[in-house]
Amino acid sequence: MVPLWMYLLVAAALFAIGIYGVLARRTAVAILMCIELMLNAVIINLVAFWRFLTPQNMSGQAFAAFVFVVAAAEAAVGLAIILAVYRTRKSVVVDDINLLKG
Amino acid sequence: MLEINLPLIVFAIFAVLAIGGALGVVGSRNLIHGALYLIVSLFGGAGLFVMLSAPFLAAVQVLVYIGAIAILIIFAVMLTRGMAQTKEVVNRQWWLSAILALVLLAVIGIAVVMPVWGPNGSNVVNLQVAETTAGVAELGIALVDGNQYVLPFEIASLLLTAAMIGAIVVARDD
């Protein structure tokens, strides 16, 4: 059995890469992809802790399944917003979407 | 120290797929390539789920994440045409973001590794892990059991319906 800390390190690396992408990328679609990476890292963490700490209790896997649901809803609404913004501003670069900037 | 055995090798393969795909997502100039790298990364995650004896979540990962979300992202890239290739991939604060991400990784890494390998660490590489786990049938029962997760399950269904209607309303061309 691969020890727990290896799974946690892989999930931490995925989360850090996702954070860098969210903060540094310029197009909204790329930012959304990096958010998916971060959510996936969280799910890996949840399932790893479930397997090593409470494998007889389904709460860890059930929680991970709910994170899947929220990720799917977030992707659908986020991409719909990106399409709506692209239709009006002809751009998905987040620097150009500054209508609410003071 | 760690002995090299078959599970460790398989774990390393899936971990390299997951992290390498994630690096491809962040670094690729073309958004379509980024979406394909995202599929590679999510596939690595599905392999990790199999190694954690959660086969249902691995199947959901392949079906929902790779089959639905990644394809949805590819559709969005195609619908926002002219945006797949941008001259500058990252914004002006990319170095600050990189420092922040590295600091976060270092903090989490130290917090994860110190209890095992640190001076006061238990030095236990393998803590006692149960051989058997609850299976897919228990997960199915837990999701619809009145004493467990039936209310979050129904709310999740409601959230999905609301998100679907909201996505159609927001993206509709009128």
C-alpha cells in the first residue's frame, strides 16, 4: 500500500499548479480549467483520507461525490457566462472584461 | 526507507500523468492542447482513485470529468473562436503567482512530510490500513438512506437542475 503522505503531496502539487494557473493565465477558459484541477486535487485528498482513516464509513466517498456534482454545475454555469461575455465583448481575456472596474 | 514495489511504480505512473497533465494545462499556449492535457491529468486522478480502492469514483471521474466537463471546455474553446491562440499566455503578475503557489506547496508539503519524516516524526511509513473497505453497494445505500445522505443527495439534484436551466438561460442568444 502506497503511504498516505504521497497521495497528499500529489494532491498538494495539483492544487498549487491550479492556483498558479488561476492567478496567472489570461483567458477565462484556461482559468476554468485550472479551477477543475484544484477541485480534482481536493477530491483526491478526500478519498485518500477516507481510505486511510475511515474505510468502513461511506462519508468520505459521499462527500467526494457531492464535490463532483458541484464541479459539474460550476463548469456548466461558468462556460455559459464565458459564452455570454464573449458575445457582447468579443473577448475572453479577463483583462478586457473590466466593465465593473471603478 | 521505502522499498520499490509494484503499487509504488503504478502510483508513480499515475502521479506523473496527473502532475504532468496539470503542468501542460498551465503552460500550453493553445487552449485546445490545454484541454487535452486536462484530460490526461484527470485520467491520472482516476488511476489514483482505483489505487485508493474507490472504483466508483474512478468511473465517475472518467464519465463526468473527462466525458462531460473536458468536452464542454473544448466546445467552449471552439465557440469562442479566435481566442484559442493568444500571444501572451500569462499576465503581468505571473511571477508573483508562481511565488505564491510555490510557498503554498512548500507549506503543505512540510505539513504533510514532517509528521512522518521530521525529528519528532513517528517514522512510520505504513500506518495500519484496513485491508477491506466498504464498497459501491454501501455508497449507494448511504446516498439514499434517510439517516445518512438523502437530503444532500436531493439538494445536489436540485443544484444540477438549477445549474442546467441557468446555463441555458445565460448562454441563450436572443
